[in-house]
Amino acid sequence: MNRSRSIFLAISLAVLLPVASGVLWSSVDATRADAGQDSLDKYLAIFSEVFGLVRSNYVDPPDSETLLGGALEGVGDALDPFSALVPADAMGDYERAQKLSRARSGIVLVKDHGILYVVTVDDGSPAATAGLRQGDLVADIDGQDTRLSPLWRIEAKLAGEAGREILLRLLRDGGTIEKKLTLGDYPVAPPTVAEVQGLPMLHLAALESGTAAAVRDLVTPLAAAARSQLLIDLRGVAGGEASEAYAVGALFSQGKLGQLDERGKAVRDFTSTASPVWSGEIVVLVDAATLGPAEILASILHDSAKARLVGLKTFGWAGERSFVAVSGGAQLHLTTAFYTGPSGKPISEGLAPDVLVDDLSRTFDEADRPLRDLILDRGVEVLRGDGDAARKAA
């Protein structure tokens, strides 16, 4: 850029910035003044105008039902990945999808801003057998573009009869691959304790009915043997029951464990009066697939049992959903409350680890190691008080 252009640009900015700032502040003030019904009416008027312009000017006349369906789907997407509008004639498919999708496939899917991806894959499930991985992007399922389908319709396909084959086109590592998934029932792995690098590690595959009792049976002998350090692996633990998360948390903590908050008001409290089964040092392994009840448990362990979280920021949603009727028979399935840990903070965003283990934190020697292995190694180092990881945790 030559000198004359630089001077012109500088003068232009000097003149325009105050004007632009004035316009912006005027817009903010106007928005504040028009808050309420007037503001809502303006947005609805803009939507109606845009809808008409698209129908009149798009290269091919779009289907009005598809446009409106996409707009309504966007309302749920703007709230969180788990809120949805369900048409009246689709409630049966929706309920079946909620109940059987994971049970028949072994995957948890999330759709965020139109992108469908795999949150977690259950060990020993049909999805694991088919070679699906956490983080895979799902481009289409049985030839149907996932971008144009609400999540529950995709899940309804995965809730089909055992033996049915589903063809998935995935985006992975910059390329496109196809995987054939054969639906079928599979057993959920129970909690286990194994020695890892000389330390006991409690691994949870799920937080469902009976998990707390199983964990008690596993941890009690460790406490009796005077084991003072424990790894708890919550990586990839998505879904389950909030009540079971609090029950497991009660094995490690006493007093207030958390609550269920609805519009800022506590509607249910979770408290433990029993003495903890375990009172030693704890490190909890977490990642982006630590979701829902697992986040509740991680929060309890961190806030009350003084556990340190090692790994990646968690998913960021531990809520309760309810159906809200819409005229015409449709139903809104909305997040209406969030669970909290002992701190009382709603789990509506991810829990930040005390020791972050991501691609940027790798050393040169760790460049080729899977991130999952690095999280485990760093957790062991923190628990033992070794190396840089322990200093970061402190």
C-alpha cells in the first residue's frame, strides 16, 4: 500500500469509526427500549420477509415445508444439542429412538450446528465392531444426508431391529470412508478395577442402575488394603442416570452433593449423610465425551473429594428434559433444568481439567502417541507427584 492510500485510509477510519460507534450504540439502546413483544414482533417480521425472499429468488423454488422444518430445527439447535421439536405423527419413532438407538448401535451421536458427529463408542458394541471412532463426522446414513435430518430421525434408523445393516459414510482424518454397521443388542460393560502402572484404576462404562453398588464392592477392598491412591476413568462415559452419579459420588464424599436447578431455583437436593467408602487421593480422567451423569460425578469428586481432573474439557451438558405441548399435537422436548455439583453451579458448560492434555500440550517425544494414552500417562504422573504434570496440577 503506498503512502497516499495509507493517509486516505487513516483519515477515513478517523471519520467513520465515531459514526459507526454511534450507530452501534444507538442500535443497542433501541434494542433495550424495544425489548419484549415489540422486539419479538420485529424478529418475526424479518423471518417472514426472509422466508418470502428465499421462495421468490432462490435458484430452484424450495419446498416450504422443508424450509420451515429447518427453521424450527434451528430453534432447538440454538438452545443445545438435545432440544428438539417432534411432529405429532412422529412421537412413536422419537420415543423408540430415545430408548433403543444406543442400545442397538453402541454410539452416542450429537448434532451441533448441522454437523453430526460421534461422541462415544461403547466397547463391545456393534459400532465398535464396525470400526467407528469417537470424533467421526457422519456425512450420510443409508444414503440420507445427515445435514438435512434432525438428530432424532437419524437415531430412529439406529433403533431398528437387530440384524439390520446400516451404511454410514464418515469423514475422518480429512478423508471419506464407509462403514457397515449391523444393529444388535450387546451387554453394557460393568465397572472394573485394574492395576495400571502400579496404581488401581476404576473404569466406568456407564452410570446406570446398579453402578453404585458395583463400585462399592470394588472400592471397599481397596480401602481395606490401605490403598491411598486411585485413578477413576470417566473418558467416553456419556448418558445414564443422574441419580446413579450422585449415588457413586456419595461413596467418595459426604454432605451436599448437588441439586437440580430449574430456572435458577433448586427443585431437588442430593445429600449424603453416610461416611465415604474411600477417602484417599483421586485423579479423574476426562475427555470431550464425558457427558451428563459422568460430569455430575466428576464435579462431585473435584469439588468435595478434592480430586484432580486430567484430560480434556468435558462435553458440558448435564440436564433434564421435559415435553412441552405445541398446538397441533407436536411436542417440544426441551432442557428444562440443569444438575449441579456441590458448588451449586449448573453443569451447562464443560468442566475444565486441572491438567489439560491436548495436542498443544504434547512434547516432541509424544508427537505420535494417541491422545488417550497421553491422558492416562499424565494422570498417573499427577497421582504419583512426578514431573511437570504434578507441578501443573499444583
